[in-house]
Amino acid sequence: MRSRALQRKPLVLATLSVAMLALAACAAIPTIPVAPELRSGAAIQPIRLRGVHGRLSARETRRILARFAAQAPNAGAFDRHLAIEQAVAGTPLYTGNRVSILRDGPQSFAAMFGAIRHARRYLYLEYFILQDVHYGGERLSDLLIARAHQGVRIDIIYDAIGSFSTPDEFFRRLSAAGIRVRKFHPIDPLTAFTLNDRDHRKILVADGSTGIVGGVNFSTTYQSFVPGSVTLRRPGGSAHAGGGSSASSGSGAHSPRAAKPVPLWHDTDAQIDGPAVVALKHLFEQHWREVGGPADALVADAAPVAAQGDQVVRIIGSQGGGALRPRYYATLLAAIRSATSRVWITAAYFVPTRQERAALARAARRGVDVRLLLPARSDSQAALDVQRSYYAGLLRAGVKIYERDDGMLHSKTAVMDGVWSVVGSSNFDHRSVLFNDEVDAVIIGAKTGEQLERYFLQDLKHASRINPAIWRHRPFSDKLRGYFWRIWEQLL
């Protein structure tokens, strides 16, 4: 979602937009070189694999990776792909995880509220948009306060722009109950503050053993279609500054006469149970220290997290701004470049960089089945216009493009060769590379890969494939809008 947090504050929005344009003018997408492992004869570095008790032996690592390589269409390419990813991601693979794919608001809210309800020691919540949503007849604030009164330590980080329209009363209630709340990059014209560098992550960690990541915020956008929730509607109008949506304050329902129903938002989360959650915990704690959170609020895990399944997971935390460590961007490029059979991507906002377009086109030309599932409508018309402006070149290369039109597409997923999958907060755009702090989970293995491919094929039933011959003859005005908005694509 693109943020609607400022839609009722036009003066603030105008001021921030001008400042964001000025700041973005100095930003540049980093060039990611082709990894040496993709060149013939290059040595492949040993893979690091961690389990319940730390780093696994070389023999254990070889045994586990051989099992996954056997599931790949090309075992040699699979080994090479892992080596490339390790080189660019800089984080270990964790084995012993159970991964559950969560579809749309109902499944994600059920998992989120369930994890909060079953936590015994502590909860970490880090969200671009944090609103007082309802699920199953229960309000988020009431549940969090009840858990805090029951002795669960709760720490929360939310983004200042993503949650701009959330009433202060929501955060005051949480703080009064002893919940520690911190705002990421507050908006304060009297001090040095950052507009573009936002915390776009969606992280929930419960007791260090259960984690939820993906595209779903605690946002009322999803609420109209969640059983047991109140029916919320959003006012008309549009504005965006960053990656996310903030449809309403979450404090109640709007009058049906004053607004139209919220369209169905399609989204994807992943619930991870097992040792990989420690990486999510560390990412949260890093941000917690950066936003001035007290160290004594953080909770040390008493014992290693037990194995919950057989999935191998890598957590990638990217940072924008001055740090400019686009680890996920480099990882995604490496995955596309090393794919041998299939590259299936679902992207809520498709504003690709030059290197991403080149990687997709080259993959299609070498015979890889490259498919893009993209939105037919968006809360950012500018992003949609830029998205469509890049179709012609990709179609000529053999990329298959589909537009889903039964609601608003917000998922950020990819599956390569049926064995490399990712679910996270990063959009396929410049903003997620340049400005946002993001989190993405890479899952290695056919189990999750096959599940995501099955969901992808199901989603294609609600989409229309772009016909290259017809697309060439679309109205000139449509082409003109796309070329115009490309000027500002770093902000989309």
C-alpha cells in the first residue's frame, strides 16, 4: 500500500512532498555487479548453516543442502545460487523451521492476534502502519494491554509517517499500561529529521520462537473483510509518501454516507516458528537501540529455540538512507540471474530499476519461464503508470505479464525454480532500495516453493495476461503518463 496517512492534512502533505523531492534528487540506485560465482570456473564458498545449537558441522550442512539440491531442476545451479546469495546477503541460513504462508487479512490477523494471545514472556512489534484494528470482536489495544497486565513485556516500534493518522490516544493507552512504544524518525520541523528514510518493516516476534513477516500491517485496510471485525470505510482522495497504507485511524467506523467501501486487499505474510526467529529478534533490537529504546526493556532468551520443522530460512534486513545497505535488492538480483527454469514474481508496486529490468529480460531470453503478477489498479496511479510503461521491453524479451483486477494487490513474493522463495516487506521499486528499512524471509526448499507456486497459479485465475500485439497499440496518452511519472520513479 502507498500511504494515505496524510490525506486529511493537505498542507503538511504538500510541505513534506516538496522536501522529499529535494532529498530524493541526490539518491542513486547502487550498481550490483554480477557475482563471481556466476562466472565460469569461479570457486564456490562454503555455505553457513545454523541450527538450534548454533553453526552446524560441514557434514551436517552438506547432508541438508544435498536434500534441497535434489529437489532443484539443476543441482549445480542450486549450489551456485546459494553461494551467491550468501555472499550478498551476509546473513546465515537457519534450519529447523516451520513456515506457514498466510493469505490476505483474515489469515494474517488470525496469526497475529493468536501470537499475541499465546505469548508468555515478551512481544516485539515493528510496523510501518500501526492502528487499533479489530479481529474476532477484540481490539488490538485491549489485547495488548491485557497481555501487559498479565506480565508479558511488550516493546513496539512504529513509523512516524506510516502511522501518521493513528490517534495519539492509541499510543497513550499503550504507554499507560506499561508498554514501551517508540516512534521511528519522528516528524519535527524544529530539528533535523528524515522524510524519505522510513521503517517499512512488518515484524512480530513472540517469545523469540514465533515470528511473522510480510506485507500485512496492523491496518484497518484489511478489516472490512475480516470475520468478527467492525465494518470500516475510508474517505475518498489519495496521497502517498512512502510504502504503506493508512486508511483510517482505527478508532471506529466512518459514516456510510461519507465514504465508499474499502476494496479487498490481497496480501501475503509468512509465520516462522523455529531458530530463524532469532534473526528477526536481532533486527528489532537493533532498531530499538537506534530509536533510543531503553536496553533494559529488551528480553534475553533463556535457551535456544527448539526445532519446529525442516525448512531452511534466511532473514534479510535491509537499510536505506545514509547506510544504504540494500541486501535484499542484491539478493533478489542474484536469484533472478541464477534461475534456471522459473521466475514467478508477485509485486504490489512494480517500479523496477534498470538492473532488475535487465535481469528479468535476460532470464526470459535464456529460456527461463518469467512471469509477473501485477496490479490492474493501485492506490498510487503514478506507480501504476510507470509499471505499465515498462511492459513493452519486457514483453519483447519474452516475459509474461499478468494484471490482477479483483481487488488491490499488495503481496511481495517471489519463487524461483520452485525451491527458492521470498516473502517480505520489500516492494519491487526504487523506494525499497534507496530509502526504506525492510525485512524479507528467504525460504529454501520445495515445500514452501510448491505452495507459493500453487497460490500463484490460483491468483492467475483472477488476472488477465497482457497481449503484446494489443499492448503496442494502447493510447498515446497512457504512454505519455508513464514517461512523465518515470521522472519521479525514485519516490514511487
